[in-house]
Amino acid sequence: MLPDIGIFGPYTYLVTEVVWGTVALALLWRANALRMAAKTIVVLYPIAYVWDWYTLTVGVFAIKLRTGVDLLGIPIEEHIFMIVVPALILGIHENLHGLSSGSNSE
């Protein structure tokens, strides 16, 4: 049985973003990959934004446990999500492969 994190009410999604964002930041910090990740996220962000805006607009999914604060037509939590997910992926990748440390071995 999974714990009910809905106790955070309208802040539930935001809390999960902060938790996983902290994990992503720690992984990127550990791998010395913050700058590299930031560049990648900046390039990915507009694509993710359009995709997210479209899927929310046409009703592919709805987010119930959120703050209700929208920015540029989508929930603020989704903007954070579009930063946290690639940061987490890049943080895991860099910790597994160490590419930012100058080692290009596989």
C-alpha cells in the first residue's frame, strides 16, 4: 500500500516536485553537472512546454492536487516538472557514466 501524500491538499504536486527536484539537484551537484544540465534543460523546455500545454488543453490529463496557480496557460507545478524530470535523468546519467568529469569511457 502506498502512503497517501494527498494530505498536502492543493500543495501535493508541488511537494513532490520539491522532493524530486532536491534529489535531482543533489545528483547533478555530485556529478559536477549543473551547468551542462541547465543548458540541456533550456533547450528542452520550449518543446516540453508546448507538449504540456497542448495535452492539458485538449484534456489528455488533469491535475487535481495542485495549487491552482497558472503561468502561461499551464499549472506552475508543470513548469517545475519540466525542469525536474530532465534534471533527474541527467543527474542519474552523469552519476552512472561520469561524462562531466572528463572521462569518456563507457
